[in-house]
Amino acid sequence: MIEVALFGAGRIGKIHAANLAAQPGVQFKYVVDVNQEAAAALAGLHGGSSATVETALADPAIKAVVIASSTDTHADLILRSAAAGKAIFCEKPVDLTIDRARACAAAVKEAKVLCMLGFQRRYDPTFNAVKTRLEAGEIGTPELLVVTSRDPGPPPVSYIKVSGGIFKDMLIHDFDIFRWILDDEAVSVHATGSCLVDPAIGEAGDLDTAVVTIRTAKGRLCQINASRRAAYGYDQRFEVLGSAGMLQAGNHKPTEVTAYGSANVSVDKPEDFFLERYRVAYAQEMAHFFDALSHGTPLRTTVHDGLKALELAEAATLSWREQRVVTL
Amino acid sequence: MIEVALFGAGRIGKIHAANLAAQPGVQFKYVVDVNQEAAAALAGLHGGSSATVETALADPAIKAVVIASSTDTHADLILRSAAAGKAIFCEKPVDLTIDRARACAAAVKEAKVLCMLGFQRRYDPTFNAVKTRLEAGEIGTPELLVVTSRDPGPPPVSYIKVSGGIFKDMLIHDFDIFRWILDDEAVSVHATGSCLVDPAIGEAGDLDTAVVTIRTAKGRLCQINASRRAAYGYDQRFEVLGSAGMLQAGNHKPTEVTAYGSANVSVDKPEDFFLERYRVAYAQEMAHFFDALSHGTPLRTTVHDGLKALELAEAATLSWREQRVVTL
Amino acid sequence: MIEVALFGAGRIGKIHAANLAAQPGVQFKYVVDVNQEAAAALAGLHGGSSATVETALADPAIKAVVIASSTDTHADLILRSAAAGKAIFCEKPVDLTIDRARACAAAVKEAKVLCMLGFQRRYDPTFNAVKTRLEAGEIGTPELLVVTSRDPGPPPVSYIKVSGGIFKDMLIHDFDIFRWILDDEAVSVHATGSCLVDPAIGEAGDLDTAVVTIRTAKGRLCQINASRRAAYGYDQRFEVLGSAGMLQAGNHKPTEVTAYGSANVSVDKPEDFFLERYRVAYAQEMAHFFDALSHGTPLRTTVHDGLKALELAEAATLSWREQRVVTL
Amino acid sequence: MIEVALFGAGRIGKIHAANLAAQPGVQFKYVVDVNQEAAAALAGLHGGSSATVETALADPAIKAVVIASSTDTHADLILRSAAAGKAIFCEKPVDLTIDRARACAAAVKEAKVLCMLGFQRRYDPTFNAVKTRLEAGEIGTPELLVVTSRDPGPPPVSYIKVSGGIFKDMLIHDFDIFRWILDDEAVSVHATGSCLVDPAIGEAGDLDTAVVTIRTAKGRLCQINASRRAAYGYDQRFEVLGSAGMLQAGNHKPTEVTAYGSANVSVDKPEDFFLERYRVAYAQEMAHFFDALSHGTPLRTTVHDGLKALELAEAATLSWREQRVVTL
């Protein structure tokens, strides 16, 4: 049995808690949250107990930690967990600053502990199938990637203010998809955007609609379009054009009902938001983490990937602010 | 905690075992199977133990049983479980003979125990959404139902011989869908078919391709087309034409990848077979059973539904054999 | 130049007139209609003149006639045109009675004139592609055909009364599709139906919703479902299950717009009705007729096909009326 | 009768010739081409005759000209036709240089003649339906446009060399779509690209894969992705995200057949190339031109639109060459 501590009892913490509980060979021992009531409630649901960071990290039985607390605590928890020799699963992002993210990468390396970053999209069945088929050469050499990334609606402006901005908060996932799918690194980034959804987002110094263009070392191209609002649900698609064809990853929807009416023929909207859309991906990534821990299989998403995505987010932010192409 | 015994450690027994284990408030106590090794292995996976029918039914802590053993044991286990005062979840069919199915219905009524029949399709998200939207009046009055029911490939002829024939073994589900969706009872049935997939099925006295037409008391119409073989996977669709539109329940598929190649544009085939296609439905039906047990909510699929579906299967068999329309 | 006379200046006559006018090597000379004003107007549009049947058939320059007048005039015009040695294109049906249809077939044979029947669906690009791919063996041996045939709304009851009934008036096309696609002849027919759309149709002795099952000499099966009303437009689909796969012919729609809204994701309804849906098919069948006339290529749809479809319509009518399976 | 002269008897000239011939109230009189044999053949097909530019423009009966000759002749023919007082339909582009395009615009204004530019996509039923629904407010305020523009394969390098480059030759259409759909003008353009399809294209100083980002005066955003090669056919899509939803214009395909096989479920590839894809659009734009000529209705695509699209193409070319954002 691998005993595990979970940091964070919020929305995403609950998802991970349920997946931890369902993991064969894993015992879900502690939940740590500043809201101790929430921690105790979540722990109780799955047979664990509430604890402090100190207790959790001091317990030698704890082999692994899952960090799902607020973004500003990630780096600190990674550093402390690494120092305590725990295997680490951390939600994205590593941190909002590159320096601290680099420090985490260094600490993890130094401590020789596993550190997996929760880029859950790489574990989604649809996205994964595209990757597998790409690698099998089904569409020849990839040339062009178009990513569509739209949230159903914007978060509260209070969140926007501490989010690090749309590129670090929202497109960080898309930057990771870009690196994974095109299997190449960026050499230049252009980003621009507008505030079309809510002027308060603009007043907070952020964008709500953003478009990014990336050119890679091999001359491959990527376009990302993102919005904080899609009236029709959570829109998560990408398509890769290759020399011999194209692969598209489409949205998932709740049911396969088609309705023929006097006005039109309709199907369900996409899934509401990430908890629904990536339900299977969250389960799969946790299984992957414990596979790696138990069998030494390589991690698919590491703190290095988090760092690279963060660099792209920084470059995009700079490009937007200075209205120029940024070279990496 | 509701303690439960499971009869049957085969393919479908394993599905139910996992769903029982994940059911909050339920303790999975015994597995009974003629293959005691299989029973012990399955029990071990989920923290229960292997037992005999007698032990399981004699244990007063057991409040409910799940019957997932071979068809020929269903009626006997229903009768014994009812006599022991257990709530019963039984896989379809109740029995292959109407007399014994009626005896089960009577015994259950007499014993005043819950008896749910495992017509899992009624718990599928897509099928359920059609039913809900029908009831909401979205397409007016239903008039015509077309059901497509095709297995990926035929079972072994040894199974065909004890299956009760294609109408009782395979279309029994479609007869239930017919009753549920059109919300009416049959007044006449016409069935015919052929042996086009494997002559050995014909030699065993059965069909492998069958078409059925049903007319209801309200004049509504239903056509079912079924085959033991669909080269492209498990094909489970239906569509209801109503006075104001149409609703279609389509197949589910593993991923939402679309591939554009030099030959065509393609998507995934439907899910392989019932274990994949109805994965969610199997979980939902088990939750429904324990909801009914805990909260007294009415069962959606009872032994009565099993009996009515069986009557339709008998009528269809007769229609086919005598090449005539059978009036009910 | 092949000079041609057109009988009938109504809805379908106008379609054929435009296609005749666009036919290279064809001169559109006469239009004949009891409504002489309509005839003159249509003739004027395309550079011909109004005429009587006698004039048209007596003109030796006329090599071909197109019969698009009302159903009750078809047989007489076929007989007279055949006697006059003209090549004949006749709208379906040949006649509402088998005897007269047979007389037409005999007269055509005797006169050794071409006589093409306007089963335009066989010339539709989608339907044709299915046929071509079937013949290429793409899905192995065909086993089961499901035909969906629904009009957007019923015709006036006055028309219903002279239509010959739903089987001869509407399903005649589907019976032809059945023969063409399964490439086999019927051995038994079962039909039933209801009057669910408009009670006046029932009072006129007809059905508005009908289902037919056909079994062929080779044991292949066909189910047809038909309604005089589909709230969502003209529904014209079929699917063929074969030993190695399935081919579906789907509806056509006016545009390829997809709309994502807060309620659902929608596309256009199918084309409104046959004039829109089979626009290309009507052009293609006329080209086929003149190809046959000019180059002696065999006709794809002859008076024989009209006769066979009529026999199926009669059998279906009998099956419905007598509530029994009819053997052919 | 409006008498018309056609300049150019090549691929696109033939399309226009057939549409001219089918235009009611239009007489197709002259075809002018440096290849007099081709001109005579095309003229013969539709009842006109071969002529020189001088003859055609000197004939006072000629009210309109259709310019479908090679790009380098457009400006000269516009200037001479305007001077001769003819209404002008000209294929895109006006010219490859902005100065000459401006001179054309000025000449047309001066001569007070109609001058329609053949941006045929605006007349396509699918694209038009999106525009109409946008204007009806179906998705609120448009915010983001994503355009996919991919040819099935590259033209010969000899053509590339005189084409003006990918932005003027190929994306010119997309720049027009951008202006039409977002109903706004560009304030900045960023473009980049690669040579991934054929190195010879790069040696000719051009790109074969290009991506463009445009920001408008109202802060709306547009991303265009283009390639000279799509192994799966001609890919012509766009989608507009608005405050209340999204509208997508999808590809058209030859038939509505769906094939279910042991490997996947497939449909037809998109139409092969522009002649097939925009067949209806070419007919509609010609009807629009003669409507304007006969009834004074405003032209939807003028030389001004050609000029604005050309400016965008120049800006994109500059952005690519200088690797910077270009402000307009």
C-alpha cells in the first residue's frame, strides 16, 4: 500500500481524492487544507483524516503527495515535499514566476523524487488517440496545429487578479498541448487579444480573448484561439494538419441524442466545463502517477513541462504587451 | 450498510461486482458461483468471500442479492431469494418460459420483496435522455419507433442452443425498449428472419438476422431489425418519429477523433460490445436498485417488464415459425 | 438534334422542361397540357410551342416523348406513343392497375421502343454511390435493408382519394429502391399501418403511416417505414447491412452551417421536399434517357421495374387489408 | 437582351461561359483569348464567336464584359473596358500591385460603370447563410473569426513565381472573408509561415504554409491558417465566435454516404477543389452581377473590396518578411 497525503480540499482536490480512493494499492491517509472543516469532511468521505502540512510530510509512511491547493502554495509545497523525499503530483502551474518554477525543478532533481505535473489533457482518451495516431505516422509529418480553447464563462474578477493573466492561467494548458502534439520547441511567439467579454477584466490588466501564433525550430506552426466565454459550453478542440492528412480532436458531449425539429437538427452542446470534460483524464493521470511510482515507468508530464509552458506564457504576455514578435 | 450477495462470477458478474463495491452504503459480502475459484477471486478483489447459495440466503445480514448467474438458474434463485425475504436484482431474462417467469412474478408479489430486472438500457444516459425529452413533449405524440440492434458477432453455437433463440436472447432488450419508449402495449406482432451469418445457427433451429413489426393498442408502430453480426461493432440505435419531430438515440464511440485522409473522413467505430457501450448504464442501474431499497423510490424495471418482454419474444417466435401475424 | 414533346406542364413537368432545355443535342418542341395556357407558358420559356397529343405524336420529327401528366393518363399516353414509335420517358407509376401496366409493358415490347420509367432516386448521387460501392463489394453480401421514407406533410385528401393509396403512391419508390439495392425479388410481403396524421386520410380508406417487411428469394430482408408527415422536412434515407459492413444513404441539406447556441448545436433540416432533394437526380435521369437514345446504352429503369414495384404495392395493400403475410 | 463579351477561355472562363449562357436575358456574344482556338471552341459551345479585345470593346451592343483572363491582364482590361463604358465583372485580384488596383478603382469611378469583383465565396450558400444569420444577431456580437484555407495541392512552381505570393494569390479570398464576416477593418496584421510542402516554393521566394492574425478597429480578432496542400481535398471552413454563440461554415462533400467498416466509420472527403466547391457560388455571383446591371441593386463585391483585400495581402507579406507586426 502506498500511503498518500492530499493538499487542498477544494473543487479539484475533491476530484483527486475520489481518484485516489479508487486507486488499487493506494491508501488515502491525510487531507491538508487551511479550511480544516473541508479537509476533515473530504478525508472522512474516503477514510482518511485531516492533518497539517508538517504532520503529513513528517510521516515516513507517506510516500507520495498530491498538491491541489491554491497556485501560490504550489512551489512551497513542492520544495518541502521534495526535501522530505516524497513523490509529488502537482496541479498546474508549478508557479506563476519562472524563477520559482526553476527552483522547483532544481529541487526535484536534487532530491531525486518523482514530480508529475497535472497537465491532465495529455491523459484524455481523445487527445491521447490523436497523439498515438500521429506517432504511428497516420498523417505523415505534422505541419500546422490549430487549438481552440474557450471557457464557458469568465471566473470572478477577484480570481482574474491573482491568476497571472490569461496566458498563464488558461493558455498554459494549450502551450503544453502545443509542445506535446507538435513535438517541437517554440522559436518565436506572437500574441494579441482584446477585452470583449467583460471590461472589468481589462481594468484588472488582463485579456479575455486572446490569439497566439507560435513558430517552432522545425518551422512548424501553431495557432491558438482562446476566449473566457463560449455561450455554448466548454470548447476544447485541436486539429493537426500533416503532410498526409489531418487529425481533429473534437468536443465530448453528454449524450448521443439527435433531435429533428421544425427549426433544425440538433445535438447536445459540449460538456459544461473541465470537471465533466476531463473526468476520465483526471482518473487516468492519477493511475499514470502511481504506475510510475510502482513500476518506474517514465512520467509523461513533469515539472520540466510545466516550466516550458510557463516560458511560453511569459513570452506571449510580453508579445501582447509590447505588440511585437518575441523570439525564444 | 446494506450487505449483499452476488450470484455469478462470470463476465456480467464482474461488472456488477465492481459497481457493488463502488456503491456508497453497500457492503459486498458473498460471491456464489459453481466455479468456486472464480467466486473466490472475484470476492477477494472487492473484499468479500466465496459462499454457497444456502449460506448467502441463510445469512440474515444479507438484505439484497444480485443474480448474474446463467439464465437457467434465474427463476430458481428468484424463488429462493424471495422466500428468504431478500431484495432481488436479477439479470434479464427472468426465465425462458413464460410459466416460470409468471411463477417468479407471483412469488415476488407474495413475498413483498423488491425485484428489479436488469434491463440496463433504460439506465443509459442517451436512451434516458430520449425518454425524458419524449415525456416532456418535445416531439409531440410518438407514432413510429425504429430499433436497430446488432451484435458485433455471433456467440458460439453451443450458446445459441441454450439461448432460447434470437427473440428471447437478443431482442428481449429491444422488446423492452419498445414498451418503454412507445409507452403502450402490443396488439399484434409479425416477425421473420433468415440465417445469413452462419448456417450452424440455422441448423440449431435459430435465426441470425431477424425483423419484427409491432402494432400497439393506440395504433403506434414499431420496427426492429436485428443481426448477430455487424462488422463495424455493436450497433444500438433507435429513433422515434412523433407528430412534431424525431428523436434519435445514436451509438457511442471510444473517442471524438476525426481523421481526414486521402480516401475519406473517418471517425471511430461504435463501442465494441455491451460491456463498453453500457458501462455507465450498468453503474446507474445498480445505483437505482439501492436507491429504491434505501428510499422506497419505485423501481423502473421490474419482473413484470421481464414478463411482458418475454411474451413479445414468444409471439415473435411463433410469428416467425408459422409465418403469420400473431395477435396478442 | 432530337426533337421532343412533353406531356404535362405541372410541377414535375416544369422540372423536366428545364432539364430538357439544358440537354445538349435535344430540341424541346411541344408542350401538351389540358391547361393550354400553362402549356403555352412553359413552352415559351424554353422555345417550344403548345400542341395537342395528336399533333405531337403525328409529327415524325418527334423522336421522344416525356410523360409528366397526371397518373391516370400515363398508360394511355404510353400506348399511343409506343404505337407512334416514339421513345418514351414516363413518370412513375406506369398505372395504378397491374393489368394496364402489363399492357403497357407488352405494347412497348411489341413496338420495340425505349420506355424509361422515372424512378429518379436511382439517379441521385448519394443513392448511386451506395449502389456502386455495394457492387464493388465494399460491404460484402447485402443482408438487410432499412428504408426511411417520410414526406414533410400529407397531400390534400382529394389527392389521397385518387392516389391509389400510400403503397402505390408513395412507397412505390421505396419498393423500387428495395429491388435495386438488394438486387433480388420479393417472396413475401407483410404490411401494416395506421392513420395517425389526419383522420380524413383514414376515412378516405388510406393509411398515413405504414411499415412493410419484405423477404427475398435469397433470404435477404427489407424493412420500410413511411409516414405522410415529418415535421422536420423530407426524410429519405436507407441503410444496407452487409456481411462486411454497412452503407448509409443520408439526407441532403441546404447548407453546411453548424450553429452552437446556449441550448444545443444544430445543423440545417433536410431539404424541404422532392423537388429540392432530387434536383440533381432529375437532371441525371434525363441525361441518362438521352444517352440511351443516342448511344444505345441500356436503360436503368424500365417499364418492367414499374410493373414489379406495382406488384409489391399491391401485395402490401393486400397484406394490410387482410392482416396477413402475402406470398408472391 | 444584354450582350456580353468574355475575356479568357481557360478553366475559370469556361465556368463563367456556362453561367453566362444559362443567364436569362443575357446573350453571350464574344470570347476573347490569346489562344484563338480555345476562344472559338468555347464560343461555339454557347453560340458566340471569337473576337479581339478591340472588336469586343468597340461593339456598342456589348453592355458588359467578364474578365477571366490571366491576372496580369486584369488591370489593363478594366481600364479599357471602363473607358469604353462597359459594365465589368472581373475575377480576383484586380492586380498584384496596389497602385494599379487604385488606378482601376479610380477609372471605374470616373467612368461611372459597374465593376464587380469575383470574390465568389460571398455568394456561396453556406457562407451566405452564416452572414445572414450573423446579421440577424443569432450569435450576438462577433468577436473572433477562425478561417481555414487549404488547397488540395500546390500549383506548379512556374505559377508560384508569377502569383504574387501566397498572401496575394491564395489568402486574398480569406482577407475578403475576414472583412465581410467581421464587418470591420484591420488595424494590425501579423503573418508568418514556412515552406513545408515543397522546397522549390521556398526557393521561388514564397511560402506554402502561412498563418495570419488580424486585429480590427473594434478589437475583434481573426486568425487564418492556410496551406498549399491538404491531402484530403479542398478545405474551406470558417467559424465565428460571438457573444451569444458560434456559427461554423463547413466543407461540402460530393455525397451523403456513410460507410461503417471494420476499421472506422467514414464519409466523403470534401469537394476536390474550387470548381466543384464553388459551383453554385459561381452561378450565383453571375446572377448577382446581371441583377445589379438590370435593376440597379447594389453590388456586393466591388473593386474597392479587391483593393482592401490587396492591402491586407501586402501587409501580411511585409509582416512575414520583416518578422514584425504591421500597423495599418
